[in-house]
Amino acid sequence: MKFAILGTGIMGRGWITQCAMTGHDVYCFDANPDMLAGVAGGCDKLAATAAKKFKIDEPDFVTNAAKKITTYPDKDAFIAAAKDCDVFLEVIFEDLKLKCKVLADFLPQLSDKVVFWSNTSSLDINPMAEAGGRPEQSIITHGMNPVPLMPGVEVVPGDKTSPETVEFTRQTLLDMKKAPFLAPNIPGFWVNRLLVPQMLDAVRLLEQGKIQVEDGDIGLNTSLGHPQGTFKLHDFVTAPTMLRVALQMYQASNDPRMYPPLALMRMVKNGEFGASSGTGFYDWSDPRHPKPRDLSHYVISTAEDMTDQLK
């Protein structure tokens, strides 16, 4: 099969690698040339990690996957390559207006048979489906990060998604060695509807001075069996993504639990994005041994503390 993938950030590279590892031809484009330039190295690293985790004993596994990937720095060349693809997968950041604008531009130029997948983690599929002009062939496939290592994929149909599209998507994901499961088209779907409030509550408790990064993560790791604590997960998701997802979910649901904590906003403003920037809830100077940071300067106990945070 042929996959056209729009967006080559962390999640985009995950999907590119997954498709290529399972034998599909992948055409990819990103409006940010720096992101696009990092595809080859990023996908090679992901494929090598997946091979090690799943004990894939094929000497040319990473090389063969790389051969399936073609990047296009030119938008028109990408569209030309994508015209007769089987799946068009959008993996750009969580901004519904931007997604709809991009989809209204790209999808009408493709063959009528192309199925549209969105990797959104929280947004309503219906506006995107209408913007792209093929609501019956539009569906959400929300992969977990990193996609090649995490089998779960939320499959979220829209109001007009056809049963054929649902079944095609389910079977294609199964063939790609994923574990698809149906989820409701509500803010955050199933996984983030449960996970995001928990992650935001952790930041609020830190902001109140009730917990520290190291203790919080040790507690969840050793008591609930989490492979990593919530603060480390924050750093992998990145603060900007958490902020966007939380705000989108709050706007869609009016649920006060979804409103982003001030500390999270402040971290984004200060460039403390997490593992990708080298600093977040952890110091990632040594990526193999990240050190929990002292974030007591983000604790708010008085009105003066709060106004100081806004400076």
C-alpha cells in the first residue's frame, strides 16, 4: 500500500517508521524544512529501537525500511506523488482551524478512493471530514507515542464515516501489527479523556508544593505499575503539545479539570518543553539518565507568587 503522510514531527516520524517497517511505501511532506530534514535519521533510530525491542533478527531491517520512505521538500511534488495513494495521514499539531484549512487544500487534489486518517489526539473528526470533502472516508487513527513501540491505536469514526472505512482502517492497522480499538468521538476520545486530567492534576499538585517530580514519578511507577511517571510522560509528550491538547479539550467540554495549570503555561513560555528541548520536569542533558528538576520556583502559595509568575 501507499501512504502519504503530512507532518514529520515526533508523531509523524513514528507513523512513517511504522508504515515503512511493515512494507508500505511512504511519501512525506512538512512545511518546516528542518523537520523534514530530520526524517531519515529519526526514522532510522526508531526502526532500530523497534527491532531491538521486538527482537527482529533481520540484518537489513533498518535499511529496508529506509528504502520505503521518500521525502518531498516541494508541496506540489508531494501532492503529485500522493494522488493515487491508499491512505492520506495528517499528523500536524493540534489546531483545528489549521487542520481544516490544510485538509481543504490537500484532499480535493487526491483520488476519490483515498481514505483520510487523522492522528489527532483530541479533536472532533467531523469538521475535518467536511473540510476535506470526503466525510464517508474520514476517520481518526490516534497512535500512541512512540508509534513503532506502542501497539495501541484509537479508531474514532465520525458521524458520516462509512462501515467500509472503519473495517478497512481496522484491518490495515492489524496488518501493520497495531492493536486498534474503537473510541467515542468526544473531547480526548478514550485514552486522553482519562489521562489528560490526571496529568494536569499532577502539575497542579506540584504547583501547590504538594509533590515533587521525583517522588511523584516513583510513586506511580512503583505503586500503579506505570512504566514511567506522569512528569516523565509530560516531558515526552512535550509541554506545548500538552498545553494545546488541554486547551482544546477544555474549549470543547468546558470541564475545569482540562484547564491548563499556570505552571504548564509558564514552562512553554520559558522554552522548557521536555525531552525535545533538553529541559522540562527533568534535565535531559544525559538522555539515558534524566535528572528530576527542582521546580519549587513554580510553587504558588500567595497572590504575589501568582503575579510574579506572569512577568
